[in-house]
Amino acid sequence: VQLVESGGGVVQAGGSLRLSCTASGSVFSITTMAWYRQAPGKQRELVAAITNGGDTNYADSVKGRFTISRDNAKNTVHLQMNSLKPEDTAVYYCYTKSWSQNYWGQGTQVTVSS
């Protein structure tokens, strides 16, 4: 499985960005898709996840501001990020699992200026 992300960039605090991730390869076995992020000097953390059936899970720090969605027909997952804060600055990684193997995208930088 290959994951390709897009949509990162620089935005002012309070602004919005939308990240997208498209999976290719052995996509028939993909289960949960998720977004993680890693800020400089910090551990990678889960931001949001969505199952095949559409059940979602969010980090407390992004609840009410971020929305994860999924298009199973296009093997794509999106992360709509609103009301962005400087502390959201990080490299965002797309993640999925297939046949007990973990797969990661290359990462996309999100920078929120104050």
C-alpha cells in the first residue's frame, strides 16, 4: 500500500487547511485510516482516525475543530482543519493498516503562524 498526502502549507492562526491522502496498491484490505502529527522534539501523536464504517476518533486537542472523512470508492481520506492554532504546527502523516502491516505517507508540513 502506498499513501500520498497533499494539502499542507502555511496559514495564519484561525485559518483553515484541508489535507488529503490517497491510497494505492492493495487497497482492498485497508481498514482504519488515520492522521498523525509530529511536532519538532515531540512524539508522533494520533490526530484523528476513521474506520471502514465511518466511525471516528479524535484527539482531545482537535475535537470540534478538525473533521476526518473518507471516500472508500476513491481510497481517500481527508482532514479538514479549522480554527488552526500555532500549536497545530507539525508534520502530518497519513496512516493505514492492511493485513496487520502499518503504512505511512511521506508527511506534509502544516505551519500555523501567530
